[in-house]
Amino acid sequence: MGKVSFTRIDNAPVFRKIALGSWNTVGDPTVYGMLEIDMTKSLQYIYEMYEKHQVKITPAHIVGKALAMVMRERPEINGMIRFGRLYQRKDVDIFYQVNIPGGGPDGVKKANLAGVVVRKVDQLSIAEISQQLSEKSQQVRKGEDKEAGSALRTMTKVPWRLMKYVLNFTSFLTYDLNLNLTRFGIPSDPFGSAMITNVGSLGVEMAWAPLVPYTRVPLLLTLGVIKDAPVAIDKQVQVRPVMKLGITFDHRFMDGVHAAAMSKRFQQCFDDPWNIA
């Protein structure tokens, strides 16, 4: 049997480079879960917000608000680990992943994943979350966001085999030592309290995403595409629009009690989004 045929990729997006430096083991305290959410009321809310106020709301905005409310009510899950000890955050900041389209020199379309952080989400309305996320996402896509652009340019210069060590070292400096590295192109607290990624925008029905060690984020949510599915309503089967929500969390912060409380709160928020706006 001959040798395996492969070619080294030298012009891959910087996200792939970062990913290779992020994980080298499957041994971690990660727990995975899933929620199926009836989106009937939320879709009605989204429609009304656009018709009455010309505000474009997406499920990701509602998820962000619901998540921020849960973290405000259960502040013990809003934290990070420094020097082997738990620390609680003062604010609820949500990191949204953003896809940045681009093109390569060979004509093949490539894309990078970046992200923006919406600060103090628990104090914002859903409409305000939508506005801030839209503005920051546009800045990232146009290359006008100084923090995201500077971070991507910095990581582009790091050699592949050193990426793991650079990521872990900058995380140590930023979070453990709490140093300000903005002068070196590293944003201050770039990942916030929790992460949200919308795989539904890619047509994916369900996914779980891995926690990223150097971000110090203990909770990550993935939003799937909304699809019609049978739902039991008052002992009757009805077809409703359903979204699957993947939940990945650090077992050092959360347990089954927290997960149950989160599930209940999320259901309440999506059943009546008008009262969480």
C-alpha cells in the first residue's frame, strides 16, 4: 500500500489556522444538550416588529436576550476560571459569531469566522440588541471594526505551529493576569460571557459546537434552521415551526439544575417575547 497523498494548505483562511491552535484533546468537562423550541409566537413577534417599527429581529436576537436574562438570574454561571478558581463576571456580554465572505488568489471563495461582542445584553431590549449587532457586524464585514480587524491581522502573522502557544499565552495574559493588550492588537475581553452561533443561516438543522479553551467562555449556543415539525399541544398533534437549539456548557460551572432552569426560562421567553423586550 502506497503513501497517503496529501498537499499542504498554505492559503487557508485564518480561522482554520486558529482552529488548529485551539484543540489538541477531547478530554474536557464539556456537556451537550438540546432544546426544541416552538417558534410560533416568536415568528409572530418578529413579523410585528418589522411591520410596525421596521426593526429586523432574528431568532438570534431573542436567544441573546433570553440567555442574558438566565445569566442575570443565575449569576453563578456567568464567570470564568483563573488560576484554578472560579470568578464571577460583573456584566453579561454576548459574543456573536459572524461570517466574513472573501475571495482567494486562486479564485476560490473563502470565508473567515470572526465575532462581535454586544455588551450588557441583559440591560438592552431585543430591538437594541438587533441594532448593535447589525452595526458591529457591518463594520466587521467592511473591515471597519478596529478590534476584530486588528485581531485578525495579528493572528495572520503567527506561524501555524506556534498558533496554539500564542492563543494560550494571550489568554493567560488577558484573563489570568488581566492585562490590557490592545496596543498589540489583542482586544480587551474579546469573547464575553457566552457565545452564540447561527448554523441555521447555513441551512443546518442541528449542531453542537465545542467550547474554545482560550476564550474562557463556559457556555455556547448554536441555533438551527426553523422547520415545521409535529408538536403536542393540549394532547393534540399540531404542525408548528420548531427551532433546535444546541447547548454546550462547562460542567465546572453548570449542572443539571442550571440546565433545567435555563430550559424553562427559554421556553417562557419564546412563548412571550413581547414581555422580555
